[in-house]
Amino acid sequence: LGLMKDERFAALFGPGGRAEAPVVGRLQRPDGEFIVINGRVDRLVIAPREVLIVDYKTDRPAPHDAADVGVAYLAQMAAYRSVLGALYPDRPVRCLLAWTDGPKLMELPAAALDAALQQALAAAAPEG
């Protein structure tokens, strides 16, 4: 409830926002094969100029910096970002973690997301 009452997070709960939004799509591995992404994000905001993907995290203590976020969280958000980026190619897709410990909102850098996605896709490729 602290997140919902905090003015810093108002955009997440305004018009265009959806709770428990499904994200389903395909991503291509380096070997050309596709993997299916089937997930659910805690908040999805489709705004005229951008798309926001927000996932709540309850880790305690919450990391102070995006560089300290675990690779599993980065890969998860990167996969969602890639699927939604294909659906909304005309606007940037930003990924944020809403840490309930605080509460605080942390944007994940695009470069870190890109690297995590490439690493996850390469790991998903079968050994040949």
C-alpha cells in the first residue's frame, strides 16, 4: 500500500496502467530457433510516449543500485521488454523494479537489459 500512496509512483497507477498483465511472445535464439516467453508483470503502463514494465520485488534489503540487481531479474525484465518492444516499436519500453523495502522505484539500464537478454538467449541455445 505504501507504493500506491506514494506520489513518486502515481504514473504507475494512473490511466493506461494494468495490474497483473500477461506478456506472451517469442524470442529468437542465436541458433535461429525461437523460445516462447509467457509471463505476467505486476504493472504495465501503455502511455502515448512510452511503455513501462514494473515488477514488485520484496528482497530485503533492496539493492541501492541497479548494478547490484540479480541477473535473473535482469533477464526476466529484458525478455518482457523485448516482447513488448516488438508490439510497440514506436515508443521506448522502460523496465522498473518497485522494491517494497523502502519503497523505492529503480529503473534498469537498457545496456544491462540488452546484455542480460543476449546472455539468456545464448544459454537457452542447445549445445551442438
